[in-house]
Amino acid sequence: MTITFNELRKIKDSLPSGSIKKIAAELNLTAETVRNYFGGCNYKDGTAVGVHIEQGPDGGIVVLDDDTILKMAKAIIDEKNLN
């Protein structure tokens, strides 16, 4: 899947408090690994997760090898907006 870096960061910033830890727990990942998915770079406490960033307009293009975390984040945001 391809998304702009700014779109990816907007999704992360729209998540309610605790969502990163919730996603991490459900996928058996560290919270830092989930943060790295959204553009973080803490590889001491987290791992890389198949995110490839190319420089360009709108923050650049991000190619995601697996969109599971992104889908979970969008579902959390949709749920938040329904309440």
C-alpha cells in the first residue's frame, strides 16, 4: 500500500490516547515498533516494520509492506468518531 507520509502522521495524530499500546498488545509488538510504523525511528526499543519512505512532496511517499497496523488505527479512529 502507498500513502503519503503526512497522511500517515495525520492518522497517528488522530488516534486516541492509549491506541498505540492497544495495537501493540493485539499484534504482540512493542509500542515503539508501532510508533516506528508511523514514522518513528526508535530501533533500540522497537523494530522496523516494512515501511519504506521516499522523499517527495507532502512529506514523501510511504510504501507499507503490510497494512494491518494502518487498518487497526483507522478502525479505532472510526469507532472514536461514532461515539
